[in-house]
Amino acid sequence: MTVTTAIAVGLAAGTALAPAASAATGDKNCSRTEICVYNDYGRDKDKGYYDLDSPALKNFHGRYYFNDGAYLGDSISSWTAGSGTSCAGYKFFVNVDFRGASIQIAKGTKGNFDSPWNGPYNNIISSYSKYGC
């Protein structure tokens, strides 16, 4: 499927976007996932991946990529967004607590943060939730 990324750049107040997150890590292999993020372009698991699963995360504290051990915060370069949610997709924020500029990723897509419109989000994502629920 082609990347169908809806962009919403702006300041987000963070109120009522998502509840506080639990420490879920999905199935740890991104085979049954809401959204999987990667430490490098191309969605290469060998270079680090993390199954974000369903709960929104107000920060990535204590979360590290499988396979390379790097800290998840401010290091996401690509994604695979599952289609198992009833929501429209996922929303990444540049700051913790669902604040700052944000980008929406439609469910059922995959891609890299490497284009002119989404490249500014490479290696600066600090929290995430769902949108269109």
C-alpha cells in the first residue's frame, strides 16, 4: 500500500487526546501490532524496532528498541501502521505529553520520515496516540 500520510502540523494542547499510557510493548515482534516503529529507514528490524501496541504513550521513557538497545525517544525513522484499530490512525508528537508539532499516520500504511513533508519528524518523536476514534 502506498504511504497515505495525513499531516497535521501545529501546536496540540494535549487535553483529551489520549489517556495516560501503560507500559505495554505489543507482541515484541511486530507481527500483530497497532504500530511498529524502527530506528532506521526501510523498516529494518535488524537495526532496531519496537512494537508500540495499542495504548497511547505520553513518553517513551524506559523503552528501547529490540535488536539494538537504543532509546526509543527522538530516534524513530520509519513505521508500519497496522489496520486493526477502529480509529483512523496514529498521531506522533515532537514533545512528551502529546504536545508540540504533530503528524498523523493513517492506519494500514508504512513509510519513512524522509520526504519533504514528513522528514522534519525524523528522530524527534517523543509521544504518540491515536486519532479519529
